[in-house]
Amino acid sequence: MMAPRAWKGAVPEEYVGYGPPLAVLAAGAAQFAQVLGELLLGFFTHRRQAPVGHGVDQRHQRTREGDGPRRMARCGRVLAALHGLAPAGDVRSWVPRENFDPGRWAKLFERVDTALGRRPAGETEQRLADMWGEHRAQLREVNRLTLGLADALRERTDLPDFVACHADPHLGNLILTAEDAPVLIDFDDAVLAPRERDLMFVLGGGVLADTAATPQQQNWFGEGYGPHPVDTDLITYYRGLRTLEDASELAWIVLDPQSTAEERRTALDHASGVFSPTGLLAQTLSAVS
């Protein structure tokens, strides 16, 4: 998510969910290596015992430093390779399966929305209240839309296949090795879900408003990923869910009395990205306008 993972402790415990560690996926390392080849082999074979998202060699650079056609296409191939895996046995039983239940984030959204309606004290908190108030109607519409789509998706009998999804493959979780190969890190939220669970991080611009993927970059990504008929309801649901998650978690950090002043300022800065013209809120609503 947009907020650093270390901030999870600042969010009410009942709203925090932890996915399986990378070791769960690495349990099938032999199969992974055969399927992913040189793109992911180094990561899974040399770093599968390391804590997720830590111990990355300083020679590695985030992919946002290189977003040209070759690298975007290779990033598409990385994600396609992951989605092409066929987890079986213990791996399949350990990895959570998408259940289209947005309740955790919808509840936190309602809690934050209520708190901000009472005009909190503090300069940073008041700036957040102003920002939230300006977009309150849109946020409530996204909440309503996401809950409605969740109900519809749980009833559907024609959902596409569930595949191994990273669930947080924004550009900050794609790194370049010293050999200029893109690899995925941070598998905390891995899940079996439709491909749209991951594709929403690129299609439409992605979740990082300050480095939104341009239409040309999305085309380059698609050349690497390959053809896929995007399910509009699924990708809209996942964008809406991520909007609720990012907006609510970041707002809660600002409101939490245990947060430091620096944490509040940083969270407010990230929240402004959610509400920006290229942010998730605008992306979600554009799909239904």
C-alpha cells in the first residue's frame, strides 16, 4: 500500500490483515524457477529465506528509475509469469483465496469519516479534514460502489480463473537487479484471485499518483504481459477497495494520537495523492462516470 508497512501498527488491529510470507510461495521454488526462469530465479533462490522486503542489495534499484519500453515490457512478463503459475498442494492451501469481502476497510472508512466530521484538533488533522471534506461525497460514493460490487461479485458464476497474485505490485515493489532484471518483492499480501487484482496497479495509471503509468507505458506493459480481456466490474472493485484502504489507513495515521508528527505529515502527503487528478479516487470514479 502507499503507506509504509511499518505503519500497520498505527491502524486498529481489527482492520489489519497479514498475508502469507514469501516463504509460502517459495515453498514451490523448484516449480517457480522452472516457470519464471531468469526473471525471478535469482530472487526466489537467493532471497527466499530473507525477511520480505528487507535485505535488498544496494545495487538494486526501483523500477521507477527506468520506465522505458523494454523495462515496462519486462515488468509485464514478470507479472504474467507469476499469474501463469499453478500453485498446488500445500502452497495452494496456505495462500488465501479472494472472497470479495471489503468489510474491514469499509468499517475503517466509516470510522474515519465520522471522526473527521467532528473537526479534529491539530493543524495536520485539520488539513486532512479539509481535504477529506472536499472529497467526502466522492469517497462515500466509492464506498457504496465497492460494497455493491462485492455483493455482485460474490454471486457471479462466470468469474475468470483465480491465479497467484502479488496483490501489491506497484512500482515500489518491483526492483531491478544489478543485471537489470526486474523482480518482485514484498509478498505479504499474496492471494489467489482474478488477474485484475494485480493489473489495477498498472491499468488506468496505477496506485502511485506521483508516478502514474502513462497510456504509452501501459501499452508497453501490455506487450510484455500479453492479451487479457479486462473485467470492468473486477478492476473497478479492486480500485475502489484500494481507494478505501489507502484513504482510510492514511487518515487513521494522521488521527492516531500515537503517531509522530513526521508520520502524520508523511501520511497526509500520501493521502493527497489518493485525491489527486491522477489518483485512485479519480480512477475509480472515471470507470463509472
